[in-house]
Amino acid sequence: MTRKILMLVGDFVEDYEVMVPFQALLAVGYTVHAVCPDKQAGEQIATAIHDFEGDQTYTEKRGHNFTLNASFDAIDPADYDGLCIPGGRAPEYIRLNPRVLDIVRHFDGAKKPIAAVCHGLQVLAAADVLRGKHCTAYPACGPDVSAAGGHYESIAVDAAMTDGHLVSAPAWPAHPQWIAQFLALLGTTVHHA
């Protein structure tokens, strides 16, 4: 039986943070459904490339178009084994959708693995599932984590951390650790011949 991952996205999600985990999870055999509120399978979202170029914050450029492969209104979170929430600008407005928050609460309540990166923690904060959890995010989201009762940890941009069923990372440079820790929570091991 194929295991399934739900990915919550929206326009101007960070390009690497949607593309890389989507493709990596497919490559190890997961079915991954990327959904966006108010959009259907086959529609596209715009992505943004966030880069670290020595300024006080990241810079933003237009990224690729990303095609959704499932319809938001048709999904049932009970059908999925894990949840992935990329960052970028999408989390700041998809967190306003009550069903997005209900989906997040389903995964948290069922203790299913949740992977959130960068600004993705804004969705978890809005869903009120961070109380008492140790996690990280893009530094500008640290106050959101703390206000939601979480314990924000400032770690290297290329590192990730796991607390219970939640794996978090500050930004896309952490993909190797973030994806590996998410796979571990899902019970997946990769063997080399």
C-alpha cells in the first residue's frame, strides 16, 4: 500500500521548499498531493525564490510555476500519513483559511509526522499546535512561534530539529537534514546496495 503525504501550498510558496521535498518524497516512493485553498488539481501556483545575499533579510525573485496535483476541497486528511508545509509567503495567508487550520489540527491530534520549514511555522502557530514544542523557523517567525506557546530555537540555517512528531527547519539550506528527519518520523529508511 502506497503511503501518502499531504503538502499545503499557496501562491508564492518558496520555490525550493515546495519543489525539493515534493520530488524527494516521490523519489523514495511516497504519493504526494500538493493542494492549495480555492484551487483544483491541474491548476498552477506561482513560486518565489528566497535567497540569502548579505542583506538584513532574504531577497525575493519570481520562481517557477508549480502544478497542483490534487484538489483542496476533495482531500480528506485521514487518508494521509504525513503533512508537509513549505515556507515562502504562502503561509501568511493560507493560515487564514479555517479548513487549513483544521487539517493541521487533524495531523497534530493524530500525532502524524508534520514537517514545516521557514515561514511554514506560521500555519502551525495559527492552528495553535505549537504549545510546549521545541521548534525552529525562519528567524522572523520566531515571535510567532513564541506567541503560540512554542519554544523557538535559533539554529544554523542548514540544520533541522525534531520534537515528537514535528520536524522543523529555518530555510531551504536545511533540506538534507529536514527531509531525512521527516523520513525517519515516517518510518522510512534508505538502504544502499
